[in-house]
Amino acid sequence: MTNTVTTDAPKTDTSKRPGYGQLLRTPGVWSYLIPGFLARQPFAMLTIGIVLLVQHTTGSYGSAGIVAAVTGVSMALFAPQSGKLADRFGQRAVLIPGVLVHAASVSALTALALADAPLWALFVAAVPAGASVPQVGPMVRARWAAKLEGSPLMSTAAAFESVTDEFTFVVGPVLATALCTGVHPAAGLIAEATLTLAGGLFFAAQRGTQPVPSRRAGGAKVKHVSALAIPGVRVLAVAFLGIGSVFGGMQVSLTAFAQEAGNPGINGLLYGIFAGGNMLAGIVCGTIAWKIGPRRRLMAGYVGLTLVASGLWAVHSVPLLAGLGLLVGLCIAPALITGYTMVETLVPATARTEAFTWLTGAVAFGQAMAVTVAGRLTDAHGSSAGFLVPLGGMVLALAVLVVLRSRLLPQSSGRVAARGVGHRVPVTVD
């Protein structure tokens, strides 16, 4: 099904087939791309850094998983509020205090773990550490959405952002693992806090490209609509919990698998291969002029990911696990990219940063739950049991998508009212 909605004239040339070259020639984007790239690099280091440090100090994957889960749950709960504040008051106003609190909280968590503090003390420190994780990825996506309003390049931008995110999941876990195993168990978290502070302040300094805060858009008072009030956003958030379960389950289970294989250092390589597959698929997705609607692409991505994840628990060889991990990564990117792309058609401009943070927070929450469950299963039954967690999460997410897929259709009238009358662009929604 194809709907035609009224939108403002695109801000970039769309006469050619959408592609990365055309996307990166969009005026003004490099002013936030490079700072945004640097600022999000530490993101993938946090969970694995906590798991490696706490497991080292306590000797338990279960305890390490719970501390990491507290951080993830805290981020999932507070990230949307951060996004809402960024939509209303501007990204810089939220980002600067956030990175300062994050650096201090991670430092406190590291010191407590090294001092063999009780588990409850680690929980206390983990809450602000997660709550203050800077939402740089959603902020960059919101800048793309503002720049490419109504343009077919938006799907390419979503693919580009997925590739950028996944590059961090290639570099981050490998770097954190190398620092924790080769330098000091706390080195991964220390590096994460330092890079977050420096990168976050650099990105916050790029004020010229941030979306206009809704409280002063057009010089008039703007009614703020919560992104979570939109049914499609709620469905996507629940579906993204499944993808989070893949990330969390893979992190813990790959770490345990490497320990069982007698080669802990291979953990970073295995996770890097998994994330590399995700990045490769993201690159390819951004070069395709899709004729299949986003709902069908989303369903196909979830079906493929569920099928591939079903074989993880049965693999006991490093080369086979690396190959299957690569396939899992290849299946994640299409689903993530499609979900983020759908936000542009489902959500008005005044709530997009919040919408993106709901999705990012859902991934973090799913990851946190998966880390906890996989940690418990791994302690009791080994890494094979931990690999059942990604499969369980994806089965539940796929079931939600099948039942509630009708809610992923955009509300055309709301979009027209939000954007005004102007250039007509066909939007494929099925």
C-alpha cells in the first residue's frame, strides 16, 4: 500500500538515486557527523567493561550481569526523558551536564568494584552511570531528520547511522576487552568515562545544526506530544527489546564461551565479527533503492534474525560460532535500520529525539534483561544455555510484530498538520 502525504520541499537534491555519496554531500552535515562519531565511540564499551571488571572482582558472571543490567535498565528509563528535554530545550542543554555526571558515576562504580564493595553499593553507583549515558546516536538521527525532512535520503541516513553505531560495536568491545585483559581490569571503564566526557563536550559545541527546540520553534508556543503516545512507537519499542536481547545475550555468552575455550582474549574478536556482520549489512542496506515497504522489511528482518539465532546454543567450535555470529549480525542491521526509518513517518518533528531515545532505550533495556538472564544461565549451565536468551527474546518480539503490525502505519493527517502544505512525496508504508 502506498500513501501520498503533503510535506515541505526536501532540503536536499533527490533527483538522483539515494546513496551515501549524495547523502554526505548534503550541506552542513559534516559539522555534526565527525563530533557525533567520536562522541558515541565509548557507548559500546560500558556494558562489556562492567561485565569484565565485576566478574574479575567477584568471580561471578551472574553478579556482573546484574550490575550491568542495572546500568542498562537505568539508561532505558532515563534516556527517553533526556530525549524529551532535548526536544524542548535543545541538545546542548541536556548533553553537557549529562556527560559530567556520567564520567563521575562511572569513576565511582570503578572505584567501588576495585575496593570489593558489597553488591548493593555497585547497584547504587550503576543507576546514575546508566541514567547519564549521553544519547548521541538519537541526537544525530534527529539532526538528520531535521535536515532531510521529506527526502528519500532519510532511509540512507538511517543506514549510515546504523553502520556508524555498529562500527562502535566493532571497536568498543575489542578495545574494552584488550584494555581489561592486557592493561588492568578497570582500564576499560576508565577509558569509557574519559572518551565520553571529551567526545560529548565536542559534540555539544556544535550548536548550529541541532534541531530548533520545540519551546521556541517559529517563535510560538508549540504543543508537545509525547512520542510514546503514538501507537507505532510503542510497537517498535517492544520489538527493539528483542534486538537488545541479542546484544546482551551475545555479550555474556561469548565472554563465557571464550573462558570455556581457554582463550579469554578471543571474546573481543568474536564479538567484533558479530558486530562487523551488522555493520556490513548496514552498508549494503544504504545502497538499495527499496521497492518493498518498511513493514514487510521489518517483518522479514525479524524472521531471519529469529531463525539464525535458533542455532547459537548448539555450536561448540570457535570457527562455527564466529560464522554463525556473523550471520546474526547480518540480520540485525536491516531490522534496526527499518525501525529507525519508520520514526520519520510516524512521529512529528517536535518529538523525534524522544522517539529515537525510546528505541535506543528499548535496546538497552532488552540488553540489560538479557545480560541478567544469560549471566544466571551461564553460571549454572555454561555458555550454551546463555545463547538461548537471544532466541527467546526474538521469538517474543516477532510475536508482538505479527499481532500489532497494523499499528505501524503512519497517520497521514497528523503528518500533514505537522509539516504544513507543500511538496508532495509518495511514502511507501507497507
